[in-house]
Amino acid sequence: SFSEKGNLLSQWRGYCPAGNGYSIGFSDSSLIDPISKQNYRLGKCIYDETEQDKLISMILEHVLAKFNATVGSSPNKQEIKELIEIFSRNLSVIAPLLKNKAFEEECEWRLISRPIEIDHPEIRYREGKTLIIPYHEFQLVDKDSPLRIEQMYVGPSTDFEKTAASLDVFLQSEGVVCRAITPSRIPYRGL
């Protein structure tokens, strides 16, 4: 997930322990090539319920039109199965972008892979707050290319200078090119 807002109090509170977090900012152009090469897509989340309903209705209308045109009055099991697959494929295109209006301030964009079976060997797992989360790795750069970061925010901290300096040393040691390291300026007590 990405956000148009790299320095948002609710994000610091929700995703980073107090005084220990970073927000990484990428330029759109640096993502185009890896997204294309790995068959991903980038889409802006849709928070408006009316717009969400319209998209879902379009999918249902498409499937129903196909049903009426090809199946007739007494569909067999195979025809029903094919229609369900069409509906599922179409829904999988938009479902990752549908998000509750309460999260609208995040202005989130999501990087979305093709559908991948849960038992696929490329699936990895990580610890979540309450459960184990499956994920698929996305390579931001080719193996021999340096990672280029447009901007990094250092989250609310009691000592921005030391935190920024240690971040800068770490990025250099990893060969990461970062254009700017910026303090959050959100007061630490706000967390």
C-alpha cells in the first residue's frame, strides 16, 4: 500500500510504535517499470460507497448479460461455473481497491498482483498484529540497480537528529539513494 500523504498522524499511530517509524516516498516514475515487469497494477482506493456500488453493479450487469445471452432458461452446471468464474475474475480486479470511507484521509493506492493461489511457492508469510499474513514479494529494483527513494519521513521521535543520521548511514551502507530525509514535525507527545 501507498499513501498520497507520507506524514499523517493516524498512519504513525496505526503502523509505527511510538518514536520508531519511517515513511518511504517513491516517485511515480520509479514504480512504472517494476510494476509492468512483474505484471502488477497500481490503483487508487475507492472510498465513496456510491462509486463502489456502481462498479459492482457494472460487474453484475456484465455477468447477467452474458448469462442471458449464452445460457438460456435452463443452465447446466458447467455454464453456471463459468459465469461464477467470470464474476470472480472481474470482482478480483476492483475488490482490492474498495475501502471503507472511514479511511479516506489515507488517500491510499494499492499495488495489486495477479490472483495467486495461497499454496503457490512464491507466497511468503509475515507476522501481523492478530494473525499470520500471506504476501507476495515485489521487487522495487533489478538486482544490480540501486534503490532510489524520493523522500523519507522520520516519524515522531524524541531525537530527530540522531534518528535521521543513523537512517542516512544505514541507507548508504545498503547502496540506497535517498533524495531527502525529513522530520515528521508531529510532536512525539501526539502519539
